[in-house]
Amino acid sequence: MPPLIDPTKPKRYPRPSAEYLAMYGEVRDGGFTVPAVDLTQVNPAFLRREVGYDTDEPAGTIIVDTPARYLYLVLGDGRAMRYGIGVGREGFAWSGSAVIRRKAKWPSWHPPVEMQARDPKAKKWAGGMPGGPDNPLGARAHYLYQGNVDTLYRIHGTVEPWTIGSNVSSGCIRLINQDVMDLFERVPVGTVVKVLERPAAPAV
């Protein structure tokens, strides 16, 4: 398991391969620009890659391994696409099963009332923050429901890629924008999401 990242202190890692530079390069999308990621600030252990992954869950299932800070999209035949994530701070993390009932490109952000009460910046956007490069939900959002009830948790992008691998969010699951855009194209509405509270077997 890679070490926990301190999101307040971006570290410097070796320059990655040309393949990763292309994977995380600048993207024009929906009238906005997703900037290229400075990958020297991201632990390479958290970059997107296909891995061996042993699970009984069917292909198409998303498994979030919160302790390891990884999201796995099960591909079948013992394989999965693995993405590095940022997860909830202590006290905000959650676990259980949910279903993606809605997906959005460049989503607006409506901070929960509880967040508005503790965060003046969130209170500013009580009426909703329009989607765009500065929006905390990033380029894409997947909305998680249990039955017909919105859990208020999301799988979304982030404008702070150096926080991937850390416990930093208010419970939501954040990915690098280029990664959440990749995931968005792979999973339909109705996808089952399982959030683990204990580490899964390590991928290879």
C-alpha cells in the first residue's frame, strides 16, 4: 500500500514516461480547458493503469478501496482499471453499496447545509456554483444513490491533483480530472459502486 499523502505539502516525484505525459495532457472539453497535470506532484503509484485484480464482483462494478486510496473498475478475467483517489478525512469517510443514478459533465456544485455551516467558502455558493475549471467537482461527477435516496456522495474530478492519495475530501471520492473523464466514458448510469472500509487484496 502506498504511503498516505499530505495534501498540504505537494512533493516532487521523478518525471514520468511519455505515455503518462500524454495520458494526463491538456484537454479541451465542453468549452473549457482541463490543464495538463504536473505529474511531478503526483505519486506515480496513483496514476491510472490496468492491473490484475481478484474479485467475485462482475465486470462493470466499481470497487473503492478507501484505505488504499484506489478505485477499481472491474474489467473481468481477473483484471481491473485502477485509479488513484482522494477520500474523506477522518470522520467523513463512508462505506457501503450504492448505485450511480446520474452522471454530469462540468457539474454545478451545491454544498450541503452542514458544509455551509462549517465552511464560509461553501456558504458563498449556497445557491450553487456553476460548472467550470474552478468548480470543486471538476470535469465530471457520478452521483451515488442508495435506492432512491441521494447519498450526497459523488465520484468526481478535482482541480487539486496533488491531493490524490490523501484523506482530504468531505467524504466524496475525487479523481484527477483526466481520470474521472476516462471513468465517465466507461461506466453507465446504473453502475454498482462498493466502498470498502477495509483493504482489499493487493492488485498485481
